[in-house]
Amino acid sequence: PASSYPNSNYRVCGSAPFATALGDELSALHQLYYDPNIDNKNLAQKWLMQAQVSPQAWQFCWALLSPDKVPEIQYFGASALHTKISRYWGDIPAEQYDSLKTQLFSQIACFASGSRMVLTRLCVALASLALNMMPEAWPGAVAEMVRAFQEEGNVADGRARCLALLELLTVLPEEFQTSRLPQYRKGQVRGALGAEWASVWPLLRQLLRQPDSPGPVKARVLRCLSSWVLLDVPLSESEALVQDSFSALADPELFDTAVEAVVNAISQPDSQRYVNTLLKLVPQVLQLQDQLREAVQSGDMETSHGICRIAVALGENHSRTLLEQVEHWQSFLALVNMIMFCTGIPGHYPVNETTSSLTLTFWYTLQDDIMSFEADKQAVYLQVYRPVYFQLVDVLLHKAQFPSDEEYATWSSDEKEQFRIYRVDISDTLMYVYEMLGAELLSNLYDKLGRLLTSDQPTSWQHTEALLYGFQSIAETIDVNYSDVIPGLIGLIPRININNVQLADTVMFTIGALAEWLADHPVMLSSVLPLVLQALGNPDLSVSSVSTLKKICRECKYDLPPYANNIVAVSQEVLIKQIHKTSQCMWLMQALGFLLSALPVEDILRNLHSLITPYIQQLEKLAAETPNPSNKLAIIHILGLLSNLFTTLDISKQEDELGEGVPLVKKALPQSGPNPVVVVLQQVFALIQTVLSKWLNDSQVVEAVCAIFEKSVKTLLQDFAPMVSQLSEMLGQMYSTIPQASALDLTRQMVHIFASETDYFPPIKALFELVTSVTLSIFQQGMKSQKESGALKRKPDLFMSENLDVKAVFHCAVFHTELLPHCADVPSVGQVVQEEGKLLLQAILEAIGGQSSRSLMDQFSEILFSMNKHCFALLTVWLKEVLQRPNFPSSRLTAEQKDTFSQQILRERVNKRRVKEIVKEFTLLCRGLHGTEYAADY
């Protein structure tokens, strides 16, 4: 504590006697850096972290900076200093500020010619000190730093001091950005730093313009500029330095730091206010075009990348401002064309170039800005920029082209993945550009594809694929139903010579993207469905072919009965041959579920029998075997296939979806008897019970079984009714034998749907009582669960059950926020809350007082809020009684603080967020953390 500093041995700086043996720190540091044993290293690191935050650190950190120590040890000493200053500022007596400042200045001067890493940490420590003292305790801090390091010295000393000063000035804004200053202090300090820029920029300009300034000094100046402009230094005040930074781009040694400085300066949000300065910067950027072209021609990717970053930063951050300067429209258009050059930079991303991806966000921004103008201005801008965006489409589709097969084969898997992501970005950009160019864009793409496919000249599959990719990108997210070119496109697809996997994939995805259009134009299905079914047998096209079939079956199911037998047959064949991976098999089953949903019931049953009989037979065989890892995977796979089939097989929506105007031939026959899914489930129920009896202790198998019923219940709703009694009985047996989360999930689903149905309430009620009883016994063994809460919310009548121990549920502390709202309408709940509520409040306050992790405070806040909302009168009495106890819930609290907390809570009966804030504030007071930097970590 701060009070221990005066007249004690624990002084912040100087040579006071040690309270801890320096040898311990040195020994731990040697162990950390040099001991080959990883456990010893970890132990040493843990001990040193504790030592770093102890009061004794004020002594040993200075000793560790001694010139006779190795840099690693000196670095730890400097880091300890920074930790103490930045995190434990409140421990430093005000009368020691100046001596600490003097000591740090002295150490930085000593290390100016020493280890760079130690110097940097010392500069960071002094920066932290300055931030904590500014502006009252250290006015003009930066000006004093500049003066202190400009003292006369020999040439070597002078240069070293200059570099040290630049390091200090560089880390100061960086430390501010990451500092833990309270919000109100941040504003004060930011203002003080802004005022200090006047002491910084003349020094930087002088050093940057001096002909004899060495390269390292100029590089450090540019770094310093980068750091300061992030504080929102007005662009008008940094303009001269930014101009100098452009000049530095010609020097290869300064290029990277100059790029960073320019980009940071023109990317600040506030810089758009300085229109005249921005207009001066446009020609500066345009003058870099020759350097850019030379870099591209010579394969200098770093230089082209850097210049592109500058052009994009100016265009992206200030496109609206520059668009509005209509008298300068030609120079801005030149900048846009320069960025277009960067978008179309030669080479394949990411192998031969990495620059083009930087530009994509610019095209979004420019389009947004153009489209945001009022109609008359927008028309003028569109006249200029629509041709630019048509050119952009050509450039993007060229960049999206795959390399030759030979070259692509040499790419690493990481390069292929980066290229895939890059193409997705291009796809998103094309979709966005469509909003500006509209139907003309589709016509443009169609014309190009038509010429390509009808030409006598040999064409590369890459060119065809890229044009199709453009169509797919737009059709995936845009409603193209009105487009007059889609019929032509569908007609062209069968003409494509599909001799390549990538091309075949794109053909599939394009068909999938047009599934909604095909639903409105079913006559075209015969053109493309054979291609999809053929691709289904190719494992290389697994994802694209299965996902496309699923989309067609979902969107066009009422037009597919003529093709149903063929689709089912092909699907069965590829499933039996195990061509596809598990996830694609599941998608395929979902596709078949959609398909079957549109058929007459007898056709559904016939196809289901044909489709799943082989799997039922296989499951019977597996169920008879002794459990082992191999047959477990097979069982889970089969159960997954069934549950995915039942997820989408829903005949109840036929009439709703078809509506009045649909021809009768498209409609399924009226349903007579139980739902086909229920028929199948009843047939396999005994088999599933057999599987469960063998695998009841395996959560994955149980989860797979529950998934079949849960997905069926969700899809069928009341149509699932015939299964309720037997499934409730099976669930009860499962859960009482070995309780598992998936069974709870299914129970909740059943309660949600059937607890309000009079005919099914008895089995649901019995299941709920059983599950609750078992869950409570688990709690009594010290375990926790939260799965039943949804059921309680949905069906409060369940609380009325004479077999439900409401008091025990209350004591589990799981369902409080669900129980409390029923204080008034459920007598048993009201009685329990009346009798036990004070005990609950006491437990909550103990947790808030420090007995539970701070990460759990939101949950306790919710219970307090619920108590206040639903039993306000009782809470008022309980709070008064409980908080009267001395030292409760924390010895750190005053009576006034407890009273304030009580009043704040009782006032908030509507604003749950405010209650959370009150509890968080109170728990910090209880723990003695209020107002500390440590509190800011959470």
C-alpha cells in the first residue's frame, strides 16, 4: 500500500536496502533463460511474474539494470519497472514522482548506446510515467523530453541520444493506445498529447530534411510520425511531414516505414476535414505510377504492394470527399484507374502477386458513395463510373481464372486455399457491383459466354469457368427470375465441354444457384438434371453435386415427381457405393426427404421402403454384434442418415406451399392414416430399443438415437402424436438408467409440443416428473444441469404436479429465473419462495461478495432482477435483514455502500442491463478492486 512508502525501506527509486535477496531474482532469471528443463523454466517464469508485482520489485529492478548484467536480465528489470508504473500507479507517493522521472531519464541516457531492447522497455516505462502524470503533475512533458535529450555531447553521444529520443517519442503514443487509464483520464491525456505535437513535428522535419541525417535516424523519424498520427493529429499539421514521407519512398531503405507513415496519416477518420491537403496528396500518389509499373515489371512485389496500399488508403478513406470536388474529377478518376491497375496486377494470387486483394474494399466504398448521392448527382457520377465498373468486372473475372493445370499442380494446399478465399472475395464484389450495373451486367456476361462457346477458335476451360463463376456469384444472392438471359444460359450449359474438375464444380454450383429460377421454369429441368445426376457419381464433385441436388429438390420438389424414380435410384447407388463422405451423405438424405415430401403417400412409403431397407438390415446385423469402435461408427452413420431424411420429409406443408393456383396434378394425394415417417419409426422402434440396450452408456450413440426423434418431432409436430406414449416411456427408461444431455433435449422438445395437448398430457407429465426426479438426485450428488429450464418456461402447469418436489428444484439453483415468475400463479412455487427466498438472496450476495468468479456476475444479476420484478415486497425486507449483518457480504463495505446498493437494486425493476452494472460495481467494492487497473481487465 502507498502508506508503507514514506519512512520505509520500500522506496520507489534510489539505493534503499533490499527487502528481498537479489540473488533470488538472478537465480530465477538464469533458470528462465538458460535451464534446458521446461518445467524449471515454467516454474521460474511463474515466480518472476509474482516478484514483478511485489513491493520489492521497486528495489531489485534498479539493481537488475546494472551495467554488469547481461541484456536479458536488464530487460527484465526494465519490464518490472514498466509493470509497476502502468499497473500500480496508485501505490506511488506523489512526492516520489520527480525522483522516479529523473532516475528513468538517467537510465535511458545510459542505455542510449546499449541494448536496444532494454532501451525500448525503459522508454515505455518513462512513457507510462508521463501519461500518468500528464497534464497536471507534468505539464509540457514532451517538450521537456526533447530538451533533455538535445543537450550537448560528443558526436557519437549526440546520435545515440537522438535515436533514444526518437524511440521515446515513438513509444509514447503507442503506450497511450494500450494504456489502462480510466476513460475520463484518456480524454484529458489525449488532449495534452495533441498540444505537445508542436514540440515534436519541427524536430522530425529537421531530421528528415537534413542531407547528412543517416538512414537509421530517418527511418526512426518516419516510425515516430506513424505513431503520432494515430492520435488524430490534424492532417493540416502533419502535411509537410507527409509530403517529406512521399520523397522518402524513393529510398529502398526507407520505403516500408515511409509507406506506413503515409498510410497511417491519410487513414485517420478526421483527415477528411482537410480537403485542400487531400487534394494536394492526389498528385503525389499519381506520381508514384512509374515506380509502381517498374516494380510490377521487375517482379518487386514489396514495392508494388506498398504503393498500392497508399493509393487504396487515399481512395478508400476519402472517396466521397474527393468525388465532391467536381472540378478535380479528372485527377480522382486517374486515382481510380491507378487502383484498377493494382486490381488487375499481372500474376496469380497468392503465388505471383499479393496486391490485388487490397483493392476490393475500395470498390465497395466507391460504389456506396456514388449511390448515396441524390438522384441528379448520382446520374452524373454513374455516367463516368459505370464504364469503370464494367471494366472492373472484366478485370476481376480475369483474376479469378485458374492457372494452367500444370502450374496449379505445383501449388501448395495453403496457396490453393488462399486462392479459394480470394475467389470468394471476388464473388462478393461481383454480387455487390450488380447493384450498380443491374441486368446489363448479366447480358454482358451472357454475350461473352455465348461467343466463347459458339466460337470455332480453341478456348481455355479457365475462361469459360470464370464467366460461369461470375453468373453464379450474382445468381446465388440476387433474384434473377426476371432476367431474360437465364433461359439462354441454361441452354448453353449442356454445350460446355466439361473436361476439368474445377469447371465441373462451377457448372454444378451455377445450376444450384439457379434452383429458384428452375422452380418457376420447370420445363428447363430436363436440360440440367441429367448433368447433376451424372456428377453425383464423381467423388471429386461430391460437395457441388450433392448441394446442387439438395437445392433443386428443395426448390423444385413439386415439379420432380416425373424424375423421382431416377433421382432415388441414382442416389441409392452412390450411397451403397459409399462414394461420398459422411456430411455429403447426410445432405443427400435431406435432398431425398424434400423430394419424397411432394409424392403421394403410397409412393413415399414405397420409396422409403426401398431406400432404407438395406440400412435397417445392416442395423439389425450391427445391433446383434458385440459393441466395438468399428460398428459404433457404422451405427451412428445409419442413424444419422435416417434423422437427416426425416428432417426434411414433411408432407404437412404441401397444401400451404402450393396455394390455390397450383394445378391438381402437382398436389400429393390426401393423407389417409399416419404420417409416413411415423409408419417407419413405428416399424424400427423395437430395433432402436435393441441398439440402445447395447449402447446406453455411449453418449454419441444415444445422441444419434435422440436426433432421429427430435428432428422428426420438430418436422412433424402434432403428426408425431401416435409415437408420444412409447417414446415417452423409452425416454424415461433411458434417462433413469443413464442420464444424458441428449435425452433432456428431446424431453424438452416433447414438452414444448405436447404438454398443452390434453390427450398426451399424462405420458408427458409422467416423463417430466421422472426426468426431474432423476436430475434432482444428480444435484444432490453435487452435479449441475440446466437443460430443463426451457420446459419450465413453456409449461408452468408442470409445477402443479403433486409428484414434483418444487422445494428441491428451488434449492438446485438452476431454475430460479424460471420459477420466480410463477410466485403468484403457482401456489407451491409461491410457498417455496416465501420460505426459502431469503436463503437464496444470502447465497447470491455471498457469491457477489467474493465467493464466486467475477465472470458469473451476470447470472446472479439475472436472479436478483427476477426477484425484484416478481417478489418486490419480500426482497425489500430480505435485503434489509441480510445486509444488516456485520462484515456481510464483505468486510470492506461500509454501511452506506450497502444501503446504496440496496436502494439501487430496488429501483431497477425494468432495466436488466442496469442491474448487471450495479452488481459489477458492487462486487468490485466487495473485493477491494473498485477503481484499480486490475478491474479494467474484466
